Amino acid sequence: MSLADTSSEIDHLNDTERDCIENCFEAAETCEWCADECLDEDMDMSKCIRLCRDVADLATMHARFMARESGYTEQLTEATAGAAEECAEECERHDHHHCQVCADVLRECAESCRSMMGA
């Protein structure tokens, strides 16, 4: 069963929340990949690595909290969106393919979090 199939089974989620969960998990995976790839770069990538790790943790926590209807979802939505935007800005500063892919995914994640906040 895919993530989309699984999230569609959670009755209390609307389409915006389902999209946000999917984007959060994609952001977490991409950030883990980007951080790992940054370790092999010749330049100092410590800020990028730290931000990617922060987003990966926040995004997975946020998705899990949404799935269980936590009372902290609103705060995590805002924190995840902000961290994703900051990390995307950092990733965009680097020409590495993994950083550019990560920035794109993070922009989508932040946008879906912001959409959820406005819903």
C-alpha cells in the first residue's frame, strides 16, 4: 500500500492535509538524502546538513501528529513550513544537484503547510 493509499484511509484528514502529509514525508526523505550527499562535498556544508536534518525531523513529526489529530498540529505546521523555507534558501545557494532537488521539494512542502494553515 502506498503512502497516498494509507493516508486516504485516515477518515479525519481532508485533501489538503493528505497532501501535506505526503509532502512532509517526501521532504524528510529528500533532506536525509541531501544531508548525506553534502557530507561528501569538498566545501563546508554544515549549515545545509543541519537544516536538512532539522526539516527531516520536523516534517516526519508533523505528519505523524496530523495523522493522530494532535493538538500541536498547528504549531508544527508553522514550524515545518518555516524550517522548510529556510532550508530551501540554503540549498538554493549550492550548485549541487542534490541541493537543487531538495530545494524544490522543500518549496512544495512549505507551500502545502502554508495551504493547510489557510484552510
